[in-house]
Amino acid sequence: MPESAWKNLRKESAFLVMLLLAAVMFYLLNLGEAQFDDLAKIAVGWVVFGSLMVFQRLNMFKRMPWRILFILLCAYLALRYLHWRTFETLVYNGVADFIGMSLLYLAEIYGMTVYLLGMFVNLWPKETKLIPLPEAVSELPTVDVFIPTYNEPESIVLATVSAAMQINYPREKLAVYILDDGGTTSKRNHASGGLEAWRRRYRLKRIARDVGAKYITRESNRSAKAGNLNHALQYTKGDIILVLDCDHVPTKDILDNTVGQFIADEKLCLVQTPHFFINPGPPDKVLAASGSSVDESEMFYRIIHPGLDSWNASYFCGSAALLRRSHLLEVGGISGSTITEDAETGLRLHSRGYRSVYVNRPMVCGLSPESYNDYIIQRTRWAQGMVQILMLNNPLLDRGLSIKQKLCYINSCLFWFFGVARIIYYIAPSAFLIFGMAIYYASWPQILSFALPYVFSTTLLMHYFYSVSRRPFVSEIYETLQSIFLLPAVVSALINPRKPTFKVTPKGSFVESEYLNPLAVLLYIIVTINVIAFVIGAFRWHSFPEYRDVITVTIAWCGYNIILGTTTLGAFWERQQIRRHARIAAHGKATVHFPRLKQSIEVDLIDKCMEGVSFKIPIGIETKDREDMLMIARDSFGNQYHIEGVVIRAIVSGNVRLCGAQFRMTSATYPETVGFVFGDSQSWVNIWEDPRRMGGTMKIIRHLFGKGLKGMLLCVPMTLNSVLKFVSAHFLVLIKKEAA
């Protein structure tokens, strides 16, 4: 039996054994607990949690079959809590209370569902091995590189096209296309923006001509990105399509590490690779000030996607992916019935029985949104698109998908409802403490027995799954940031799934100064409500001793909401970003030659970008501002780069001198600079694997909480101003009505 088939058999067997053991464990333990008193039930919960702590300390859970046992114990505590919540805490005590209690219970059911599906997805992550290309050029498939663009700056497109032209692949087998949706016929004929569309068309055609690429545009912008890609399919003929967003600069080895998969498997339709971002997104910039430089999307691409891949459910993510043309045409090209055309296309390909592979090596470098407004636009599109897939192409009803694929896709769709659940969690304790709504019935022994072991075990499991890319508590910050704005978007898509339209995420913008984004006012209001509830709760605790158990629980809950909300408020600060090019951490050495000194010096690289480079030199080497230099560097493939520059600044730090140099950029040297900055995927791997990026959890919380308190003080006048405007506007309306 082939090794791959043997691994699949072991994985399938492990899954079946897990289901069987889960059923037996839950039945036996639950049956036994029915006879236990409160003290025994508390002991069961904490003994199981203690076992998880032992597993973590001994690092046993990283190996099979201990990994499955660890996940099973976490699942048991979750199902044990759910059983208790369902059969012992749901009490009818009036219509209003029942509605509030039901909403909270449904939010918990949602959270539990996503939690258990996450266990399934991450049960046995797949490590795809790279398949080398055959030596004979005749055996290689032809590859078309599609670079769709709409309104992004031409400088962004130029970098991506220049890098695409340097990809390691036989020239006769590779074609690069700029797909210009900003210079379509309809845009050029438009009364207001026609002139700019003509200019864009000419500029992009010139870029294509200068670098050796090809240019394609179309009549209209119908179906947005999906329509742009499908139009290009009609005028190209490559066996494989590499799709790159225009800000996703590829490394030279992207085809070396992916095309072999297609040669080895004729039923392979898709190879997806990670999205790696050169600049931090808005919340990541604030986190960076506390020592964390991990991108928000890294958890999905480093951890979750290999889990999806283990169930043949790795789906198309819109860029940094290769698709087989013949299979793509069989499903009608790129799907366009939803605004997440990528995931929908992956779903249709999987439904036909085709396979996908995820290569977990970053081989593109893209741009994250710079401002919160752009960030919310992007997340709203993702959320609404996945809701559309759920409503219009429900994976559970797709007969072509396996059960495992259905579970993976439904998990990806359900994830985006977190905004609804998060808002309910914020409102629930305040509803009880302010209005006296009885929505959660529990005593202290029950909380100790069922709730706390479950809550703490979720923290352990999340740390186990995602510790290489996410600190505890940080996920809650990201979700809270988005929840207020995604809630109406998700509800809108649920009511009318055909209404959402595709909106391009703006790229290349700048934030000129630090300020608190006005969007923070909404979160400030929610935090303020919880603060009021906390104070009222203290009075209720003193006045109603018979309800102190549940009052204590909800006060603690409000306290957590206040801390989480205030910390998240700190992440709403827009940090200054005025550099045209973000700095990228660099590793390794280079040789720098100073003509004035008539000597060459080996230096340690610090960071790099398209504008220049920083490096360390020995303290004894004196440099002058504006003096010439020539840098000679090598990448992990052995390619050598000769780049001229000028020393801009030099400072002494300890026993080394830190130098910053600016490149002398010309049209002739531009491609070599692109190759040096973006061409080596090992640079991105080194950044991924650098443990110093994570930052300390408490340091992150302290930093954000301090920023949040500062934001709270700023929000007071902002809120009062908004209230006064609202009241005055309505007052004027009343006056006009009276006058009429």
C-alpha cells in the first residue's frame, strides 16, 4: 500500500475511533454523574481539566494518539457543559426573560458548534510534501499568471508583474497577464472618470510592454473579479492558472513548489498557498507596539488551512493559488453568484470530486488594509460572501461533497456569525443587572462543576492549536473589533443573500497621524453600559442576598466584558503609516562596498523594502551621510544581487553601527531590487518561524488596556457631541412641524 494511502487509512481510522470513544466516554461519564452529589461533580470537572494540564506540561498531546485523547477530553467538558445548560438551566419565567434566555442559549449553541467543528478540522493537520518538477521541459504544463487589477496604484501592479516575470520556469511555458478592470470600455466611455480610465489603460499597457507581460481588458466590469478572470480564460490557453492579486508579489520558487502537485495527480484541481502580508493591518499595528508582530490572517493560513487540507477541503482563497484550466472550465469558470467567488469556486470543484492541496509555505507578499475603514470593508465582504454561500449553495445539501468536506465548509460559513454571538455576550449580563431579566440560572456549585472547567479547557485547546500564531485573549480582541460592524452585514445577507455586491479593498493608502478611529464610539457605548451594569450589580448583590450566586456570576461577566471592551478599544487607534513601502525583517548577511573606504565589509541585514535596506557594521567602520555604497547579497537559491545605494543615516548602538541606506532606483535596476526584496520565499519562512514576534500576553493586554482608557476619555466628548447633534436635529424637526 502506498505511504499516502496508508496515512489516509490511519487518519480515517483515528476519526472513527475518536467518534466511538467520544460517544462511550460521554455516555458512561454522564450516566455516572447523574448519581453524584455536587462535590463529586465538581471533582469530575476539575480532574478532567487537571488531566489536560498534565498533558500540556508533558507535551504528550503533540503526538498521536495522545493528540486525539487531548481533544476528546476537551470535547467531553464541552458536551458536559452543554448537557447541563440544556437540561438544568433553561427555566421559563415570563416572556421577556424567556426571549433573553433563549438568545443567550442560542449564542452558546452557536459557539459550541463552531468549537466542536474546529476540533474536527484541526484533528490531524496535513503536512504536504513538495514535489520537485521533472527535468524535461517537455513534461511541464504551461502556466498563465493572471494579475487582476481595478483601481490600485500602478506602482503596486508594477512590483507584482516584475516579480512574476522573474519566476523560475521555462520562458516558453510561462505567460504573465495584467487583467485591467480599471480601463474597461465602459469606464473609458464614462462621462466623469473616462479620462482617468484611458490614462490607466495606457500606463498599464506600457508596464506590460516594458517587462514583457501581456495586457487584457474587457467591455464592462460585470461580475467584478470573477468576470475579469473568466474573460481572461477566453483569451489564454495555459494548462495551469496562477492567480495573484495585484498587490501579491510572488517569489521566484512559487511554481517550483506547486506545479509538481498537478503532474503527480490528474484529479488535482487546486493548489492553494498562504497569503503573507508585508505590512500589519490596523489592529496588528497597535499590537506591534506591544511587541507582537504576528499578522491576523496567519492563524488561518498556518494552522487552520492545513487542517482543512487533511479532509480534502482546502479551498480557493482568491490569490496565491493555482487552478487546472480544464477542471475550472468544467464548472463554468470562476463562480460569481456570491461576492466570495474564490471559496464558491472551490466548493464547486470539490463537489465534482476533484482534489485540492495546500502547500504551507508563504510564496507571495501582499498588502493589508491600512485603515479601519478599509479593514471593515474587507471583512464585511468576507462575512457576507460566506453567508451567501451558506444560503445559496448550502454545503450540507451538496450531494457531491463528502461528509468531512461538508463539515469543513459549514465551519467556514458559520464562523462569520461570531459578531451576532459576541454582541449577545456583551448585552446578556447587563440585561440581568440593569433590567432584572433572569436569563441564566446557575448556582456556585454548578458554575464550579460545569462552567469553569469548560471555559478553562477551551483556553488550553486554543493555545494548543494556535500557539505558534496567536496569543490567548488576542482572538477575542479581533472578534470584538469586527463584531459591531459585521452584525448588520451578516443579518442583511441572511435576509437578502443576493443583495451584497463586490467591493474592492483599498490598498496603498496612508495614515498620516495617530488618532482614535470614530468607529470606536460604538464600542465605547457598549463598554459604558457594562460599567453601569457592574455598579448596579454591586447594589443588587447587597440588596438581594438570595440571588447572590447568579449576581456574582453576572458581575464577573460584566467585569470581563469591561476589560475585553476597553482592551479592544485600545486597538482602535490608527497608528501613523506614511512610508510608501513597509519595512520587512531581513535575515542573513550581505557584503557592502564603500568606494571612499576602498574596502568591502560583511554586514548583518536588519530589514529591507523597495526604498532601501538597514544593516549592522562593526563600530570601527566610519560612514558618512550621503556616501555611495554597493551591496552584494545572495538569496537561499544562490542568486546574487548587486544594488547601488546611498547611506542616509548611521547611529551607534552598543558595539555596532546601524546604517540605513536608500537604493538608487532606475528602470534598469528595478527588477533586480524586486528580486532581492521579494524573490526568496525563505525570507517569509524565517519571519514566520521567528519566536520573538509573538510578544507576551500580559504585555499586549497592558498596552491595549492603557490605550483603551485613553480612548474612553476621548470618546466621552465624541459621544456627547453625537447625542447633542441627534437631539438638536430632532428638536428642529419638531419646531418645524409645530410651525407648520
